[in-house]
Amino acid sequence: MKELKTKIAPRPRGRPRSERARQEILEAAYKLLRDKGFNAVGSHEIAQTAGVSSATLYRWWKSKEEILFDACFERMKPILAIPETGSGLTPLRRYVLRAAEFLVSEEGAVMARVFTGIHEDKRLRQAFLERYVEHRRQIQRRIIEDAIASCELKSTTDPELLIDVLTGPLFFRWLQGHAPLDKGFAKSILDSVIPAFRPH
Amino acid sequence: MKELKTKIAPRPRGRPRSERARQEILEAAYKLLRDKGFNAVGSHEIAQTAGVSSATLYRWWKSKEEILFDACFERMKPILAIPETGSGLTPLRRYVLRAAEFLVSEEGAVMARVFTGIHEDKRLRQAFLERYVEHRRQIQRRIIEDAIASCELKSTTDPELLIDVLTGPLFFRWLQGHAPLDKGFAKSILDSVIPAFRPH
DNA sequence: GTAGAAACGAAACTTTAGGTTTCGTATGTC
DNA sequence: GACATACGAAACCTAAAGTTTCGTTTCTAC
């Protein structure tokens, strides 16, 4: 009972963290990430662009990688919050087309840099799975399960498999870049894969 | 005509490059890459492990990344040289199963590190496409075209699409690691995708 | 066999960048 | 007004990539 207050106003003592500085840092980091790439961004450069001291960076983040990671997700937040509507196969098709659109956008390119940049950092990879991948898959799972329930997909459909077969090829071209990733490609995937999961 | 000799014995003057040093460097680089990861390997560490001077490294390679890149491909050369035999759908199924096997192997894990490690280096990405991707796709293209010719696949099959739909999901799990990449998964992909490309 | 050309090892060196420390000041709560 | 904590500025530390120097070795040409 004596901890009830912490739920309502757990405001710590002392000077509060500057929300302005936090936003400036993440914004500066995102822009540098976009303009120069993951490895080329300097930590002092981020601080200078944000009009902030280097010390402030490392008061809140453990490493440059973590800053860039957070900067990416801060930016993607509104983009990834688009709600899913409709029923049957329509939302599934729309989801894949939107995913393709996102991956080729500027934000998608930045995310590719972050994705490859953090690949060897176990903690950040885990965070990526939790904060991005798992959330996205959850949406797709729900869509697919709905379509199964309405008999637009076979009752034996494995949602995990279908997600990977639909999204994997997009991811493949996104990172490897052996061929263009456009809406035509996304449609081709849908048109060839979905029939294999439909009841006859 | 006066350049004819260069084709037969273009041996330059001076002391020849040490083939032994070259191999020791690439071998040391591969082992360090395997044991410590792409970013954690130091250039002086490679030199020391190989019993070679740092200067020798940079006489032949432009950067540490290039050394690790070459070290990876030197090691993969024999693995990737396995010939393809058989006709019909068998070689296609076998290819996908072997690809899955390779990706989860130690060598596959090392290659993932190299792949992500060089992502922002334009020259090395291009080299990766030419030295690895294009070669692998060529093999798959031939297999698929054979299967089309023998009417085991629809005549309208787009080889590029089929390659991406079969391999993309493997690649997806390989790099993103949201779910295990094993033979069972590879079989599931084959069993669900191939029927969609078969003539009825 | 000797001259010239180029690679080699050893080791000092330069530069850049990630991250830390210090300290005086600013901003909040009690 | 006391206390706690964040802030900026700037010097600082350390590690690592890549370079330079130089004496030595290994080859070709004559």
C-alpha cells in the first residue's frame, strides 16, 4: 500500500531529464543515420548536431549503437502504428503490399542499416525481435487466423510458415538487393503463394 | 605481339608475393571471425595470429573488411563447389535442403556476419553479389529451367520469382532469427510452394 | 656474381573515434 | 534554502585502423 504513490507519481527527485534533449538527440541521430549510414555516424557528431554534450548521450544510452537503434524506432513509431481493417484475404494482401512499400522507402533503407548494424549485438538483436518483429508478426498472425476462420485459407495452414513465405522474399531482396523490390514483385508473390494455401 | 610473353610468364620483377603469408592471413582472419565476430576482430590481431607484419596486410588489402571478406570466401570455396546432378524436381528440392543445411552450419553463421558486416560498403556488396549470389542463382536457374523443360513445373514459371520464394524464407530466418531454421522448415517451404508451380 | 626491383618483418607512429571524468551551473522537490 | 540530479563545456583516456621507416630477404636481368 505504501507503494501506491509510485504508480501515480513516481517522480524522482532532482532535476528531471530534459525531454527536449532526448528528442533532439534521437532526431539528430536519425538524420545522420539517413545521410551517412550506420558506421559513419560519430557520437560527438550526434551530440553537436543535437546541441547537446557528449556526456548527456552516455548518461542515457550505453553505446552509439543503442542511440541509433532508438532513433530508428522513435521515427518508425507512427509509421508502424497503421491499423489493419477488413476481413478475408484483403487485409493479408494489403499488408504484404504495404510491407514492400515500407521496405523500399527511405525509412525502410534506414532500418536496413540499423538491422545489419546491430546484428552482432545480442541485446539489441533481441530488442529488435521484441520491439519490431514480434509485433509485426502478431498482426499478420491475426489476419491469417481470421482468414482461416472464414475459410478463405485452408484449415491446415501454418500461420508461421505462411508469414515467412510471404515476407521472406521481400526481406531477401530488401537486404541482398539482387533484384528490385517493388509492388509488382509483391503482387507476384501473393499471386503464386496464396493459391497454395486456399481450400479447393 | 611484343606482349605475348606476358600471357605465358608475366612474372614481375623483384621478390614475389608470399603465398604462404596470404594463406596464413586469410586463415587467421577466418578463425578470428568465427570466434569473435566481424567487428571484434582487430587488424593487428590478424597480423599477429598469422605471424605477419601489419604492413603486409595493407600491402594487399585496402581495409580490414576486405580481408575478412576474402577470408570468408577462401573458406567457402570448396563448400560452394558441390556439383548438381539429377533431373526434374529432385535437384531443386535437394538444393533448398542443402542451402538450409549450409546456412545453419558454422560456415553459414560466419557468412551471416560477413554479409551484415559489409552491408554499408558499396564495393564489397557488389563483390558479394558477383562472387556468391549470382553464382548460386545461376545454378538454381538452370535447375528450374530444366524442370520447366521436362514439364515438372508450369511453363509460365518465373525462375527469379521461384528462387526468391523458395530461398527468401530461409534467408529470412537465417538473418532475423525469429524462428529456428532447420530441415523441417525447408521441407515445409518446398511442400507448400512447389505445388503452386506445378502443372495441373 | 652483382645490380636492381619489390616483398618482407619489426616497430614506432599518426589519426580518429568511442566513451569518461571533472566541474561549475541549472532545474526540479521537500 | 537544502538537497538531489541533469545539464554543458572541455579536457581527457584508450583502443584500433592504417601508415611510415628501415634494414633484410628473395627474386630477375645481365
